[in-house]
Amino acid sequence: MKFDLLTTDINSKARAGEITTDHGKIETPIFMPVGTIATVKGVHQRELKEEINPDIILGNTYHLYLRPQTDILRKAGGIHKFMNWDRNILTDSGGYQVYSLSANRKIKEEGVKFKSHIDGSYHFFTP
């Protein structure tokens, strides 16, 4: 991965850059559609790719872990193959869920224990 700062504005401190990854270039700042569980809801794949045409989409680690689950993603050959997506994907840390799902989690020094909102099972996330 490579980042190039292309321009800055001395009055507003705004900046524009370009991130280059194995899956393509991402111009920053960027609008990133959210594919929480490996799909962008309400949009067909063709529309996403041809009309919205994003350089990158965002997946959510916590939700991907629970559904479709890491074993399924692994068996598919990774998230790109599972989604049939040849562009960039950013997965977040899952840290938002540590706070937004406070009723279903317990924080310890070693990590966070979550109670699944799907089936009530427990899962332990470590850094």
C-alpha cells in the first residue's frame, strides 16, 4: 500500500491524496459505501459497480465475523471472492461495536466478550 499527498489548501488545511493498493487506486477524500455483512444493502451489484462506481467499500469486522462467519469467508477464498468484488475493501476494527453494543459485551484487559445479537452465543475478540 502506498499513500501520496497530492495537494493541500493552506487556508482550510484540506488535502487530497491517493492510496494505491493491490486492488486499485483510491482518491481521498472518499465516499465509501458500507457493505456491513459483505453486501451493500438496497443496491444491486451491477448498480454498485457501474453507476455508483466506488473505489472502495467498507465492511464491518464484527458483523462479518458473526455472519457470514470467517470460516465461510476463508472457504470462499477471502472477502473479495465471497463478494465477487475486485476493487478495494476496507474492514474496520469492530471497535464501534465495543461501545454501541454495551449491553451485550464485557470488556477485559485481554479483549472483549460479546453476546451475539443473532443467536445469543458468546465470542471473545482480542486486539
